[in-house]
Amino acid sequence: MDKVTLEYKAPENKTIKYNDINIEITPILTISQEVFLIQKYIEDYFGTPDDILIENAKYHSLEAEIRLKYFVIQLITNIDTSNLDNEIYVDNVFWYMITSEIINWSNFRDTLETIVCDIKQQETLENSVGKVVSNLIQKGYALLEKLSDISPEEVKKAGEKGLELMDRLEKTSVLRNPADITAILENPVDASVKKVIAEKKRKPRAKKV
């Protein structure tokens, strides 16, 4: 099979009419434009936008959507945004007229929503793991405080239970098995307990004469 040289050719601009005004549109988003738009959207959605419209919200979806429209209008149209009425950003008819002319708009939105969803899942994962570890540490300290009042038999029993749980953790994932998380929180085992068990099992060294 003979190889051919393929050159990209951007589609010709299209013209739409809105309120008797002709608007030119570049009907495709380039890769660099997509990356730029996604980056800005994420910064506004998960960060702290300059102009917050809804206070006390964890995510700023409204602000991110408005800024997305602002950047799209700047990048691919001939509209002067310096004196643009803010109401244009919530005019669904106008926005549909713009996006319906962008060939890869649907794919861009799919990619954007996937990335936002992935970041949310990552946040949930990190928060879940952090909470489990925090609970383990707190219960570990509580266990240390009680060690002085526990008999050697009770220490041994707790240690054996802990070793059993650790063995289970090596064979599964606490993120997939809620039962393991419950077991850990109910039966915390500090490293000092394992040390006690190891020392009790270790044979004493013979004294040198």
C-alpha cells in the first residue's frame, strides 16, 4: 500500500444571522483550543472564579458554563465581547445557533464532562481513603492509652485479630470491600501491638558467662 501525504485543511467560516447581525463562525475547535477551554472550565468549576455568582457552593458549574461561552465566542466568532450584554450568555437560542455550527462540539462536550467526572471521582476516592486513615490513627492512639490496663492474654488476642485483618487486606481492597472497612474501624491495630506479639514469641538470648 502506497503512503500518501495528508494535509489538514480547516473548513471555511460560516455565517449566521442573529437579530439582523451577521456573525462569522469558525466551525471547528482545534486541539489547542479544546485543551485551553477544558483547562479554564476546570479552573472555574473546581476552583474559585473571580466572579462567584452562587455563594457557599462546592462546585461552580454556572460560573464555569458562562466563562466557557465567553471563551468560545472570543475564539471562534467575530463578536466583540467588550460590550456584550451578559444576558446573551443565557440566551439558549443564540448559543444553539453558535454550537450547532461547530463540527466537533458534541465530542468536545463529551470529553469535558468525562474529565470533570473523573476529577470528582478522584476527589471522592482521596477523601474516602483519608477518612479511613484518620479514623485508624485516632483509634490507634486510643488503643495505646489502654494498653497499660490490658493483660498479656488480651494483647495477644487483639494482635492475632489484627494480623488476621491485615492478611485479609493483602488479598482484597478496602476500596472495593465495605465489610473490610468496617472491620478495620471496629478492630484497629497499632504497630506497637504487633511488636508486643513478636517480642513475646521471640526466645530470650542466653546470657554470656
